[in-house]
Amino acid sequence: MNSWLILVNIAVGSAIGGVTNELAIRMLFRPLRPWYIGRWRIPFTPGLIPSRRDDIAIQMGRLVEDHLLTTEGIKRAITQGDLEKNLADWLDSFVRGWLSDERTLRQLLLSTVPQVFDEQGKWSDTVRTPVLLHWRAFVERTLHQNEDRTLRDLIAQGGVERVEAAVASLSEVLLTRLRGYLHSPQGQQTLQEMIRGLLGGGGMFGGLVGMFLGDDKIMNKVLPYLDELLRSPELSQKVHHFLSQEADKLLDKKVGEVVTWLGREQVDEWAVALFSKLEVQSLRFIDEPLSQVTAPFRETILTQTIPRMAGWMVSTLQNNIERIVSRIPVREIVTRQVDGFPMERIEEMVIGISGKELRMITVLGFILGGVIGLVQGLLAQWIGS
């Protein structure tokens, strides 16, 4: 009889311990809403987590902001991780696809923004008009900003050297072209007319000279002399010196003086003409395949530009991480997300993570309750004896 009493105590204690622990675990999440009997709310309803949901959300927001998503932690993750390498690999794969694309820019634009072209395949007025206005404003602004600067100041040293080389070659070209013209029928006719004019035209003196010498004899005398003169280094030097002086005078003129000398209308016409040429070139450019357009720069982009860009992006991120993190309301975001998270999902997630441990708590409750019942039964038997 005493043994049965001990067994009953063990069974009752085990049931009480296990059920109590299981009920305590369930009361962490359940019930989700308060229970009422009339106007009286039953204690411990809702469960612990639902009733303290707002406090839990605030504390989790503080935890993430103060201890998890910190500036030092993010910098450490960027430094120790392979962010730069992964970013470079992603950029490399992305850019390689573009570099090997056989489609033209026109095809890409037509598939995304077809309204940029008109019916003839040229730039539409919605594109051309604002670009032309910006171009004119750019020309006007550039001329105004540099009106007190000389052309020499605007041209780099290499440009000045190219001008000097062009002047030197121009003098040779002029003398060569002049010699060729003098030996041509048109040039000889012009030379004859000039000689007749110098000799008095059709007057008495001109008639006497023509009678004794004749046009052919005069030409045979004058033409070799002129040819030799045009070949002489002295004349070439003088022409080169003269052109160099004129070029220097032009280079020393201020931009405003050149614009005034040319005339504003002429400058505007040149600006529009240059814009038209650029427009034609742009239409030719967009009709070439991307692979062909980017071919000259392919190796440079893949081996130099992409690694530098990845390094620059990571460096910029590291240097500005404090500013970025300070402007992100991490606590508010986490609080709002946790506050709006379904309690059923939280319960499922917690049980999924610690289900074994929670079951062990229940089992431990059964064991401890049984042990307590055994001790009570033994104490009751000992006291009763």
C-alpha cells in the first residue's frame, strides 16, 4: 500500500512538473490576445511575448543599432571580407557582356526610348532642340569666360608647335603651288596680261616692245627668272618669316577681339555648323555595334578601369560609412519591422530554432516532478512510521 502511494506521488509530481513547464512555455506566446470574463481580464493573457511586444521591438532596435550594425563592425566586415574582389568580379562579368554585345546603340535606344528618333532615323526635336540650346549656351559661356585671354593662352604648347609647323609647311606649299600655276596655260596667260599692263598695255611703248620682242620671247625671259626666284631659299625664308609674324599676331589677339573681328553672326554660324557635324558623327557612332565601339578600350577597361572602380567604390564606402549609418534610422526600422511581424511567425521561428531544448524543458519538468513526488512519498512514509 505504501509502495502504491509512492508511485501515485511520483506520477502526480511528474505530471504537475511536466504540465507546468509545458504551460509556461506555451504562455510565452499564447494566447495572442487577452481573454475576458465579462469585463474582467484573465491574468497572464495575452502571453508574455505578445504583451511585451512593443518593449521587445524597442529593445531589439537598440540591440541592432548599438551592438550589431555598428560602424566599426561594418568597417571590419568590409576590410576582412572579399567585398572589393566580389565587386570587381561582378563588374567584370557585367561589363564583358556589354563589350561583346553585337547590338548597336540605336537598337538599344529604340528598345527603351524610341521617341528619341524621328521618322528619318535622326535625333528627334525633343532631343536635338534642348541639346542645341545647351551647346549654344556652352559656346556663349566659353567665349565670355575667355574673352580677355589670348589665343596663345588657350592653346597648349603642343598646339603652338603644331601651328608653327603648319606655317612652315604652308610657305613651301604656297611657293610650290605658285610655280605650278605659272607653268600652267592659265598662269602664263595671266603673266602675259600682267607684262602687257606693266609695259603700257596697247600704247606706243607697249607696241614697240611687242614688235621687237614678242610675247613668247618676253615669257621665255621672265618665266625662268620667276621660277628661279620662287625656288630660292631666300624667298622661302621671307615668306615663312612673314607668315610666322602674322600667325604670332593672331595668336596674341584676345578672344574678344577675334570674335569682334570675325563678327558675332559668323561665330554663331560656325558654332551651328560644328554642332551639325557632331550630330552627323553621333548618328554614325550609334549605328556601330557595341563590340566594335568598345574594342579599342576593351583591355584597358577590363584590366585597369574595373579594378580601380571597385577599389574606389569600396574606399568611398569605408570613408563615408559613418555618415551613411548615422543617416539610416536603424532603430526605428528594426522596431517597426518587429512590431509588424506576425506573432505566429515568431512562435514558429523560435520553436523551429529551439524546439529540442523546449521539449527537454518539458521532459525535465516531468523528471523533476517525479523526483519531488518520490521524495514526498518517502518523507510521508518515514514520518508515518
